[in-house]
Amino acid sequence: MMPCIKSLEQPERTVWSRSGEDKKENKDLTFDCGVKFVARVNHSGKYTSLSAGSRSIIILQVVESITLRCYQPSEAKVTLRVRRGGVIYCPGHHCSNNTGTIWFKGNKAVSKQRRSSCNEEGLLRLCEVYEEDTGLYFCDRQLMEEGIQWTYRRAVDVTVISHLEPSRCPRIRYPAANMTEEVELGHPHTLTCEVFFDFEVDFLPKVQWFMNYGHNMENMTPLHMEAPQQKQETLEVFEVIQTAVISEVMPQHLKHTFTCFATNSVGNSSVTIKLKQKIKVNWPPLVGYPFAAFLLVVWLGILLRVKWLEIQLMYRSHFQHRRHDGEKEYDVFLSFVWSSLSAEGTQGLTLPSRSGCDCNEEEHLSNKKLMSCKESKSTLKPLEVLLPHVLEVHWGYRLCLPERDLLPGGAYTNDVVLGIKRSRMLVCVLSADYLADSSAVFVLESGIQALLQKSSLKLLLIRTSETSAFLTPSHLPLPRLVQTALKVLPRLNYSSKTSLRAVDNFWRSLRKAMPQSRKRQVATMECGL
């Protein structure tokens, strides 16, 4: 151990590096002060250190132990008993000048440590020995040779023990007596024996594995064993782990027993075990089913996350409207866009007023079939013309028509949102012109938002015949919410070019989809052909 140079300005450890001509032999040879190392003859040389801005030099001379005068190998190790007094001699004590000997434990002088000790001419006397006294001690003597003062350092390895001899037999912690270990035929198996030994000065633990043929303890054969592993658990107890390997388990091994023997100076202990074949478990089902269930849950979670908006819209459009949020001013908010065809169909026809209608110019339902009147005996009028009259005049629903009931010049977006909130149902006629109109798309998007806000609004889409070719991905510059809603919201299909039976089915389906309250009696009129 190289010495440390005390410095208040630089409290970190000192590093000693070989310098001068000695550096050629080992360019990277350095030692940290206070760190133990095994000294070798080739470590001899001159070392320098920079500490607190000053340069320090020491010369290290390492000599072989056998060349020392009065060399005794036993002097390098000392055993002391705990809670008793003890003496540590500096090696070569009987044939050296011990005047001024200084003892160190680590890099600190023993005299400066907080413990009771006495330094008596080359020996260190400990008034009471503690467990912490275990460690490496150094004794430094001052020698003068050819006018050069040398510090002669010797090391003593001190071990503190609790007693000299054990007081009991070894204790086998594992395996337990008469236990059974599972093995696989054709595979290697390791037998492990863990034993606790009390400390003793000449500690030579002995642990062995034997195989007993046919359970006969008198017919035993030692097994091939690995090197034992030893570790000190406490000051008084050591643990020894001994293993034996059966290279390949055969059926005959199941007919024998195996014994672990542990021996110390007091006596011996033994434990006998037996082997049994491990029952093979069909792991694929046990592992596969939970794994498949896990994959299913993950897949459902991903699907739910991706399709959450569609699920919400489908649920609310089919179930949420059955709730009642109190009285509403309107039954239906009707949204459509006039097309060129519907503009021609409105000639001589106006939107119905709140008070009534001109029955001479209106269509009627007879036996729940829509028939044309004088002005359209052979061709039905466009849906944008028919729908307001049928809903309000014939079926008696209170409609909110944007071009009639929303005040011009106001905040259109606010009026639309308010009108939808004051209505029980939103009906959108999805024509090609409707989806191309930003104001109409806003009405549809506002209705979808209201549906998602847990309101009692019901939303119905009516697709006209010319809409089918238009509703393709390349023709939908629409908000994502609207695109998703068009896929899942309930809808009816209408075409004026189909048979009267198909048209009749449309009106039947529409009647079923309407709210069930506040209807006027359906006017029954005959239309002459």
C-alpha cells in the first residue's frame, strides 16, 4: 500500500507513477495511495506524485521474503479471538530493531484510530478484539543504510474468530430429509447440497454425494462432484455448497436414493433424497390459450380505438333518441338544397306556411300511398318539393325550415345550431348539390356533433338517386366526422324514377322513422287521374 500525502487544499487520493528510467519497463505502472496491492520485485523503482502543487518522490524497493533475515512464514498471519485481548507481532520482531515502529491499518495509523491499543517495541497489543479488527495491518520500521533512511514495511493479515473449535455438527440446509426431486429422463440433473459449518482454525469442510443402490445405505457409491463453493455467512458460520452432476438420468436412477454427507471435527450429518420422473405438461395449450386470449383482447382494443367514432354514432342513432329532454319547439329540422330539377318542380308551389296549405295544389296520401295531383298526374315531384308538404301538411309535424324559419341577416351558424337543439329530429336530404354546398354540410356536421353530445336528437339521412354516383372517396372533400357518419347513420333511399310500389315503401319507412307524437290526422284525398 503506497502512502498518502496529507493536504487540506487537495483532499483527493494521491496517485504514484513510475518515473525516470524505471518507466521504460512498465509505462503504465501507477498506484493509488491507500489501495492494497500484491508487491512484486519488478515494482521496484522511483515514483513521483503531484499533490497540492508540490512534487513528491519515493523509492520503492521490493525484496523476496525468503531473502529476509529471520524470515518465518507464520508471522504474516495472526488469528485473534473476539472479545478477548490480542497481540500482533511485526514480522522479524525477534531479530530486528523495533524502536519507533508505527502500526497502520489501511492507510491510517492505529494510534490515531478510536480504539484501545498499545505499541510496545514492535508489537501491537489490542486490549479487546472486535470483529472489525479483521483486516490487513502494516508495521513500519526506520532503517539506515549507507547514510539513507529507509522505511521498512511488513504486512500482517489478521483474522478475528469467535472460537477455536466448533461446538456442533454441520447443519444441512438443503435438501430436506426424505424429499423428492423431479427429473427428466435422458437429461442431466444436478444434485445440490447446502451445508452450514461452524468456524474452526483448521477449517477443512467435507461434503460428499453418494448413490445408494436399491435404497440400500450399505451399498453406496460416491458421485463425481464439482469443486465446492465456500462463503462466510457470519463471523462464526461458513456455508459450503457441494454439487454432483448426473450426466444423463436413466430409469434405474429412479430406483436408487442419493445421500449428502457433511463432516467436521465434531461429527457428521446426512440427508437422503430420491428422484421421480417429472410429468410432462402439454405446454402448447396452457401457453397458447392465454396467448390467444391476449391477442384477441389486443385486437379488440385496437378495433375499438379505430372504430370508436362509428360505434358511438351507431349507438346514439339507434338508442339515444329514446331519451326525453323535455318539450321541443320543433319536431323536425329539415335540411335540403334546391337542385335545378327541384326548382322546376316548385313552379306554382310555395313552401307551406304554419297555418295551413292550398289543398288544390298539394299531394296527399290515400291508404298510405303517395299519389300525384292534377299538376303531376304521371310524374312525382322532386323530394325537396314533396317532403316539406308531406311532413307538415299531411302528417302534422312542426318543421324548422332554414329558409323560412331562420331570420335573414343573423349569425347563420348560431341559428343553425340553436335550431337543431330546439328540434327532436334532423332530416337531411343528401343530393349531389347538398354535399357540394358548404352551408348544408355544416348543418349535417352540427347535427352529428349534437348527436355525440348525448342529446335526444334523432338523425336520419335520405339519399336521392343522383347521390349514389357522387358518394365515392374521390368525390368527398368532406370533414372526417361527416365521412364517417355517412357510413353508419340510418338512411333511406329515394328515387322518383322507380315504381309507385317502391315509392310507397319509401314513405312507409319514413313514417316509421319519424317521432311518435303530435301528429295531425292524415288528410285523405282522392286524386283524379
